[in-house]
Amino acid sequence: MSANTRFPSELAHGFPVLVIADMHGDTAVARSAAAIADALKEHGLRIIPAHSLEEGESALVSDPAYSCIILGWNLCQAAPEKALSIIGLVRRRSAGMPIILGMQKIHSGRVPLEFVEAIDGFILLPEDSPAFIAGRIQAAARRYLDSILPPFFGAMVNFADTHEYSWHTPGHTGGTAFMKTAVGKSFLDFYGEQMLRSDLSISVGELGSLNDHNGPVAEAESHAARVFGADYTYFSIGGSSSSNQIILNSAVADNDVVLVDRNCHKSMNYALNMSGAMPVYMMPLRNARGLIGPVPRTEMTAGAAGRKIAASALVGDKNSRPVLAVLTNSTYDGLCYNVRATTAELSKTVPRIHYDEAWYAYARFNPVYEGRYGMHRGERNPEDATITVTHSTHKLLAALSQASMIHIRAGRVPVDPSLFNEAFMMHTSTSPQYSIIASTDVSAKMMADAGDFLTDECLDEAIAFRQAMVRMKKQMCARRAGDWWFDVWQPDTVGGKPFEDVDPDVLRTDSSAWVLHPGDAWHGFGDLEEGYCMLDPIKITVLAPGLDQKGRLEPAGIPAPLLSSFLSSRGIVVEKTEPYSFLVLFSIGITKGKWGSLIAGLMEFKKFYDSNAPLEEALPKLVTASPECYRGMGLQDLAHAMHAEMANTRLLEAMDKAFTVLPEAVLSPRATYARLVRRQVERIRVADMAGRVVAVQVVPYPPGIPLMMPGEKIADETRAIVDYLLALQAFDSRFPGFEHETHGVEIERNEDGSLVYMTYCLKD
């Protein structure tokens, strides 16, 4: 990658040479191969032998860390299609790894063109000497290894390899300080010396500066920009929360109007506090199951923006034009916009568009997502707004927590990196954690080298799980009338075929299979514009029994919090739980067949539920923690009690109404926060919120989007917000161990043990 980057020799030992050849028997070729292996050892290279193409393929699938591959021509001749498939696997997973054909000289002129074009060279056995051949292999392996490390990580590896004496921060000086006490020694032993030696300071000029974007940091950010299709890329070490705030602070100032997706991350709302912007909200759709849909295009038009501004109590100048639009892509439930359409529409109104793609950094690397992410490969329209995108690199790619990237594509608003950097430095530490930067750099290189392979693997596994779930339900119901199983939120048919019968290759490659068509019952968002929205195949919502497509509670049901708790007790942690559904993510860290453990967990739950197994057996820790509530109860009993509570409190009805109508905005987020800082607030019961202005964000998890923003008021038409929170309060009181998380709400306990929700409102 960088001219000054070399692959450290001590790491090279972990990248052996894979020799896929028939080396059995006492033949001249076998003896030559053995001599070459001995010569390679003298160069410090290990040999991993594979005596068949199948064995070689298994080695490659289980471990991509090889420095070179030697393919025996005799094996290739016997099964050319298999050999070419292996070569293709290497090219997709480890771009640049040298592949060398080993053969006798008499065969060298008979190699088909398709092999010649796919390999990097030949070695002739036994004509060339073992020392000469080993030298060629070692040189090819060295060139490849030196290309592996991306700019910043490569510079850090090489600097950490110098074993320099540190006279700068951090004060642990490469971990030596930790060795001076017992607890410090345990910390060093747990994390390892190498991690601490690479925890370096901005004083190390050889690594460049994150704040000034120079040296290897600048090289790494430029490389990532090329990989992700941006004009400029910035590495952020505060997660996409900080990245979103950087974007807002770079684009808006006091009293500027911003069109904001109400389905946005709370970091965006905190950014409104900091910037002084006036939010005007675009409302997303919701379906009867409570799943949050896309913002319809009608919410993005210039006319809609004008009407919202005219009706806003926060915007003084009714002739104001928005300076920025913010849209979450993909949504929390995996819905991806036609970004060309949304960009074209929003560009008529705003000069800048920000796509929060925290959970969507992989999209550029698979054709199934093309045209549905901010840095798409389509032609650039000079009339388009300037586009910014944030990626939480750590969420669904491979990076450390807090690793994030900001991507910028210039449009109508010119981009001045120096001015943008003022906002960047406002939210970035002057003592950045270098391992986070390095992991971002590595993640970009991984996607550059093998993005299509990695994303295909995610899609393959997700599709296999989706189809298996449907087949299992049909088989169960065919075997015994009235039996039940879980559903998956997805199309029922594709191209006229039942979903489970569709060729997986079609589902993996054809984006039309996942598009939400107008009026389709399965998605429940009504007459969406054709092609406007697509379901991301790797984000899977599993539906629990108890709620039908129209949002009506059935006579019996299994609330998903109970199901998620059961799975968690078996070491299976889902991403997000709604009242009757949960979300699982098939990220690039997925392994082949990993989803089998999820199905096994669901099957175990079904067996316990059907037999009404005692909670002492199904959820023993729950009974131990709250014996007065759960002792003697069965799993089915608890599910029925929870389901009845949902019905009695009308929780789902209140939730739908609470998120459908916006509360009245009285003060801007910034003005409200100023009153909070001055302690012009009071803590009150949620039951007493009617007519009051909240001082904090109220954000139930799930779904993790704002129910109320600071400065908004509960009026008669938004009474459902209080009803929803009180329904959660009643549920939490009755079912300890299943409490909901609601940011902005604190929980107290009455003398009788029941819970009371409290929040902060402005003093009257």
C-alpha cells in the first residue's frame, strides 16, 4: 500500500505457503517438492501441504492467511473446473495473493489460456533447482505480504516494531507502567504487550495526525475515500454519534432550518442542541406491527417543507429555506431507499443531504444494493446537493468499537477540507486511540480486497436462514394441524414462486426480489412508490405469534421480550426486540451455519412453551431473582400473562398513536437545553406530563427513535404518548426482569413495590 510499509518478519510466520499438490510417492516431482519445502524453511516460510483440490479448498475456506499458493498441474488437469473455482475463491477473498502453477517442463506449453490468465507464474519441477524455486516463491510471497498492510496500520506496525524508548504520552509507556502493580500486571497480561506498545501518542510524527490529516493518516483516509466512492473521507474515533455531530456542526448554525427524519439516531438530536438549528421533521411510515417504514417521498418535496416551516412555532422567518436534510438509510428495520430518487427530490429543496448509514457500510460492495446508498456508483448530477454519509465501521464491518467514517461527495456546495476540519476537531480528541484508527484502516482494506466475497457470504447465510424458517413452519403445520412456528418479515412470493422455493442465487443477486411493491400485504406500508424502498436481506425480523398483519392481537401470543430473554439465557443475543418481533443481523462476522444455533434456540423455546415447562427449568435465573412473581409458573403461563397485559393496557394501540402524531414544539432543542443547564426544570411523574414541556429526549428502546424531543409539549391530541409510557410502566411493574429501557425516563419504586416512571420537564 505505502512505499514505506513492510510486513514484519515476525508476522510473516503466520502466513505460510499453501502447496496443493499430490506429493505422495517416490517420484522426481515429489522429491523436488520436498526439497523446495526444505529450501523455503531456510527463508523462514512454513509449508502447509494439501494433497487434493478438496483438501486445498477446505484449507482456504478455513483460513485466508497464506502468503502464496502452489497448485500442482497434475491435480488441475484432472479437475480443471474445480481448480479454476479454487483460483476464483482466492481472487475474491485474498486479492493479490500469488498463485503459481507447479509442473514439469513438458506440460508448460499445454496450459489452457483460462489458467494462464488467472495465475501469477510457473515453476518447473524438477528442472529448476529447489533453491532457485524457493527464492522465486519467497520473493512473490514478500511482495504480496508487503501489499497487505494499509497505510496507517502498516506505519503503526512498523513503528511499534522499533521498540523505541518513550518520553511522551501515554504515561504507561508501552505498558511498562502496568507492570509495577499486581492489578496493572493482570491488565497487561489480559490485553497483551503488543496492544499496549501500539497505544501511541500524537507526538509520534511518523504516524501523522488525525486532527491535521497528514502523513499515514492522510494516506489511509485517501485510500478509504477511493474504496467507498467518496471525494473525502475522515476517520472518526467517537463512533457515528460524533460523526453525525461533526456533520451538523459543519453545515448549520443558529436558527438554520434542517429537515430531519423523525426516525433518526439520538446523536442527531443532540447535534441539534449543539448547533442551534431549528428542526422540521419528515415523518416515516409505520405498519400495523409497529415496524418503522421509510419516509415517503411526499414528505421530502419542496411544498411539504414549505408547509412544515409555515406551521412551525420554532421558525421565525417563514421564508426560510432548509440548509440540510437528514435521512436514516437503511432504517432500523432494514429498509433501504432508492437514493437516486431521494437525492433528486431533496436536492430541489436543500443544498446538502446527510445520509446516516451507520448500519449500512457494506452496501457499496454488493450489486444487490446498487443505487441504494449515499456513495453509489451512478452518474453524478451537477444539480445534486452535496452528500455526506456516516458509517459506524464497527457495527457491521470489522473494526473496534467507536470506529466510524465520514464520507463526503461534493455537489452544489463546494467542500473546503480546512473549514470542515474545524467541525471535525470540535468533536475529536487530541489524544486519539490509535488502535481505533488502525482498525478503520484495516476495515477499508478488507472491503477493498474482498468486499464482494464477504458480503456474498452474509447474503448466502441470511437467505438460507430465511428460507429454512419458512420451510420449517410449512412442515410443522402439514404434520399437525394447528401447530405453530415463527414467521419472518419478508415477501411471501418472488416472481410468482413461494419464497422458500426461489433459487437462492436469484435472492442473492436480484434486488427486485426485495423491493417493496405498492399495496403488498406483507410489508404493510400501503401504496409506496414502486422501487422506492428495498428490504435489506441481511437484516432479519423474526415475528412471534400473537399479532396479525393488521395489528390485531390474537387470542394467544408470545411477546418477543420473553422470547429474547430466553434466547439470551442460551447465549443468543438479538439486536432489537419489539413487542412481537426481534431483529437479527447477519454481519461479515457470521460463520457458515451459525444461524443453526438460533433455530435450535427457537426450537427449544417451542418445546418448553408447548409443554408449559416450569420457569425453574426454562428461565431459572428469572425465578431466583423474583421468586414471588414467577415461582410455580410455566413458560406458557408467563407468555399468556404478558400477552393479556399487552391487551389490557392497549400498549400497541398507544404505541402506534404515540409515534404517529408529532407533539407540539414550543422551544428549540438548544433553548430547552439552556434552561436545563440553568436548572429551570423539575422532575415529575410521567402520569403528570399532560400540558408540560419536556426538558430531555424521551427515547424508548426499542425502537430507539425520539418519542419526544426537548421543547415539545403534551397536548390533548398527543395524550397517547403518556398512555404509551404508562402502559410500559404497568408492564414493567408486573413483570420484573423484563423492564423496558427508555432514555429520558427514570424509574422509582412505590412502597408497594410498583414502579413509577419519572422525567424532567421545564418549570412553568
